[in-house]
Amino acid sequence: MANSKQARKRARQSEGRRVLKASQRAMVRTYIKRVIKAINDGDHAVAMTEFHKAQPVIDRIADKDVLSKKKAARMKSRLNKRIKALAA
């Protein structure tokens, strides 16, 4: 348990950040699931539309250090690869 005033404040801040980042991670996962659902349905046009919606969200979350930039790039790359395979 936090004993000093400073430690109590840091605990409050950490909890607030944890809740916010959890929410942001969940939002990114939702966008990714939408893309994957469109891919699994075999609908290239919808998959591309959903991917274009998901891309800026993934980038924004990576800029805020909720996800690492490399993980965000990897996610986008893998989704794009699956969409291209669907078109072929």
C-alpha cells in the first residue's frame, strides 16, 4: 500500500492510465475483428473498407504507446496480406 502522498498520487495515476489503455486496446481489437470477419466471409470490398477504417485507429493507439509501433505495423501488415490473398 502507498504510504506517502506522492505514492498515493502515483497509484491513482497508474490506475487511471491502466483503465484508459485497456479501453483503447479493446477498441483496436474490435476494429481488427471486423476486418477478420469480412475476410472470413470472403468479401474483399468490405474487408478493404474495414481495413481502411482500422488503420488510423491502430496508428493512433501506437502513437500513444498503448501498443508498440512495431506490433501495430505487424498487425497492419498481416491483415493487409490476408486481404491481398483474398483478392487473388
